[in-house]
Amino acid sequence: MIKETQLFLPFLEKLSKEILEIYNSDFSHEIKSDNSPLTQADLLVHKELTHFIKTNFPGDSIISEEDDKIPSSYTSRVWVIDPIDGTKDFVKKTGEFSIMIGLIQDNKPLFGLVYIPVTSICFSAKVGEGSYMTKNSKTTVLKVDNSDSQITLVTSRNNFKEQDKKIVDQMDIARFKPMGSIGVKFSAIAYGDANLCFYSTPGLGIWDALPAHVILEEAGGYIFDRNGNTLVYDLQNRTMLEGVIGCSNVEIKKKFLNSYQKIIE
């Protein structure tokens, strides 16, 4: 198991017990300025996770979705976290929400982790060390599935933009799999349960893309923007302005880019 995963996993397992107490209660939520929900669980994970990182990596910087403070500069290592990815699914109690943790070193993705409290499943990867799933104390290697030429698209349960619907119309999609958390979606590609997920419009935060980036690439997949370029993480803007697309092989990447070009021409 990756050493960073070994460090985080016991902490996340313990924290998840508190998260699930909230999840299983009659909790309330508020609406943030971007029209997304905020719960007590988001704030709890933000507080506990940032404290954990500061304690174990005191020289590193931290960016959290639930912290709008933007410093003028960062250290060479920056932890990027989404305390609860899929808060709408948390509110709806679908179970498809996750804690997402990513690490950038010298402006490049280095480590990614997606932890699902309801199932206690952890997906994690580090550049050059592979991609893994840990469940019930057993760790298995993740590898994308290239055996099926038909495209299985992982779609959002809550937000599927009009432009994305037009792209789907251009592509030969065999199956659709609605899912919640972005981390859960991209991990599904990494373990071979799907082979395409895309957000072609701006809106995702860097915390949405970074953990999935490392997990998918280390599993043999591809992650890129709507123009086919490598993802760029702007620590000041904190938004993926050119979208985020992930797939299992280069042929699907070509099909997506051809379809995208057709709808913008």
C-alpha cells in the first residue's frame, strides 16, 4: 500500500464514523453562493482533515473547497481537498459521496485518494507507484478495462449540462451509469466498471479533478481537458476552466474530441 494511503486510512475510517452519525440523522443544510449545499459533515471534515494534514505535513500548503482564503503564494507541495464530494448525494442519502484528497508537488499531480464513508472503500494512487482499491483490509491493483469497444458513460445524477447532452448525441454510447461523487465516477473507470466520464463546461474545482487525475492515469486511463490537453491546476482561480474528461483508452479520447469539435463548430 502507498505510504500516504497507510497514513490517511486509519484517520479516515475513524472520521467516517462521525460523518455517518450525521448522515443517518435528521440533519439540515444550507445553500452556498454557488447554489450547492453545505452540511455539518462538510465543515467537520474540513476542520479535522486540514488539522490532520497540518500536523503530519507542517511545511505544506492546503487548499480546501470549504476555505475561500487564497494566499499570495504556496509551498512546492500543496494538498487539495474536497471534504465531502457529492454533498447533494449526501443530502439525498444515495451513499455516493466521498472524501477527496490530492497532492500537487512542483505544480504537478503526485498523489490522489478517494474515500467512500458508506462502503469504507478507498481508492488511491501515487505517480509511478500504481493505482489501488482497499476494501475490508484487502488491497487490489486497479486497471482500466480496454476489452469492450462499447462505451459505458458515467453520468451525473444531479448536473448534466446541455452541452454535454449534445456531445452524447454525437457519440455511440452503449450504456449509461448515473453516479454521484466525481471521485466515485472516475474511480469506476479506473477499476473497469465504465470507460468514459466528462464535464465539458467550466465549473469543477481543482479539488474535483486532482485526486481522480492520479487514480485514473496510474490505472492506465486518460484524463484531459475538452481540447485534449493535459489538465492545468490554477491554484489562484481554483476552477477547471476547460472542463475535465476521463476515459479508459485513446480511441475513446479521439471519439470524444471529435464529437466536441462538431458541436462547437
